[in-house]
Amino acid sequence: MGRWVPNAQGRLIEAALDLYSERGFEQTTVAEIAQRAGLTERTFFRYFADKREVLFLGSEQFERSIVEGLERAPAALTPLDAVAVALEHTATFFADRRAHARRRYAVIDANPELQERERQKLGALAAALAAALQRRGVKATSARLAAEMGVAAFKIAFENWISQPNESPFERSIRNAFEELKSLT
Amino acid sequence: MGRWVPNAQGRLIEAALDLYSERGFEQTTVAEIAQRAGLTERTFFRYFADKREVLFLGSEQFERSIVEGLERAPAALTPLDAVAVALEHTATFFADRRAHARRRYAVIDANPELQERERQKLGALAAALAAALQRRGVKATSARLAAEMGVAAFKIAFENWISQPNESPFERSIRNAFEELKSLT
């Protein structure tokens, strides 16, 4: 049993992002991450199953909170608007995280294995949103289309948001993406 | 040099699909596929790099033909309608292939590695369509959204189509999906 270290998890995440950015994800070992954070490998494995998990920590919770947002959305909303409202809630999650999100995205974008994990996550999010829409009484095909459209809007909003140098909130990016999406049809 | 065998490639594909369906993709070897087709492993490797490629043969050509369809679409069409027209062309490709498409889909659906390959392919298709839209003068965000929406409609249309027992054409499924998509906004 190691002694308790203040914010060990946060330090490990920062150290990992530093190393992944400097050397690449593949070239970084858990031992190096722990060393950079001034901690032991054993401490690392108390928080993360492997070095990939550092980048995807909290993603189940993230998905769950979006699905809960959809479940709480007013029943009068159209399926697509309900998805939009649920995804707008993620703005709270992203507030003050742009620098972190940008670095994380760059690391993922440079590695096919990580890209695949990200694609899989977004696919799972779309499936969860479609299931939640069906629980609201939306038919299967509409539910799946609305969920896929929402996730596409989210992905593009996110990429636009991290590429912006100013402090415009994520909420604006996601709203713009949904407006754009609607204007396309 | 082996002697020429009539339709060796087609026989290998059929043998592979049979075995993947019966035993699962993981449990099937190239030697077994060749044996089932009455051919040698050497002949197999003349057509395919590995047993996964049997399922994804022609996918670059498939993507290229959709992109060409988009390039030929009338300039007056909206970005989304141009994508719809390009994807409707795939109906020619799918005609008379429902039984094959259904079996292939079931094999892919049962294996995470193959699912990933399929997701990657669809992601590449969306990127290629977005690039083609930008060449038509569509702005980046709209181009990406229209491409992602189109691929989502395609995916859902395809799944609906293979689940139908009757002989309704793929064209109808893809048109329905696009109409549904438009009605959602």
C-alpha cells in the first residue's frame, strides 16, 4: 500500500499527455509516465488499467450524463432537438478544458489505434442515444438517424471548438453545428 | 504457377463466407478456406492478402464510384441531395447481392475487429465525400456534416434493406432513409 498522494490521478494524466505529445503514444511507457509524475508504476495501475485508459477515463460517465440529459429533455421536443439539448449539456463538462481537450485530440489524431477507440466510443454514444430515443417512443429508424446526426454534429462542433483560439464556449459550437445541419436539409 | 481455375476468386469468397458463418471468422484458417473451395493456399494468396480482405475486397473501388457519382451530380443540387444521388448509385452494386450482403454483414457484426474495419471504411467514405463536396465549393463544416449525414443514412438504409425478406430494391431503402432524415429537422 503506497501512501496517499494529493491529486495523483490528475498528475498522471498531465504527465501522460506531456509524454504522448512529446514522443508519441506508442513510444511512451507506463514507467516513464509514473516517473514524470513523481509516482510509482504501482500507483499508476491503481488508477488506470493501461496507458490508453488515461485518455479515455470517464468516457462511460460522459456517455451516461448525455443519455440522462436526453431522458430529462422535455417530451414535446422533436427527436433531433432532444438530442441537441442533451449534447449541449456537455458544455459544462468542456468548460475550462479546451487546452486539455486540444492536446488529447492531437494525441488521438496521431495514432490509428486511439482513433479507433474514439470512433468506437462515438458509435457507442450514438447507439445509447438511439436506445434512449426509442424509450421516448421514437421509431427505430428515426431514432438511429437522429442519434447519428447528433453525434456527427457533436464531433464536428468539438473539432471546430478546439481549433478556435478565442474563448467562445462549446455551447455555441454545438448550437452552430445543429443549425448548420438543419439548414442542409 | 498454378493452372488457371475458373472463378477461383468467387469460389474463395463463397467458401470463406460459408466457414465464417459456420465457425466464426476467428476460428477459420486460410488453409480451410482454400480446401473448401477446392483450391490451394497459394491460390488464395494470389487474390487476397489475408482472410480479412475477403470481406473487404473492392471497398476502395466502391468508395471511388460513390465519389465519382457525387462529382457527376448536377451542380444545382444541395450538398445533401448531391450526396443522396451519389449513394443511390450504389443500388446497382447491391442489386442481386442481398443474400451475400446479409451473410457478410452477420459475419462482421459478430467480430469486433471486423466491425472496426467497417467503421473505418465508413469513416473514410465520409471523409472522401466531404472532400468532394468542398471541391464543389461547399464550406468545410457543411461539407463534413452533409457527408456524415449521408453515411449515417446509408448505413441505416443498408441495415434496413438486408433485414427485409422481400425483394424491395436498395434504392428504395436509401431514399426512405434520406426522406426520414429530412423529416427529422
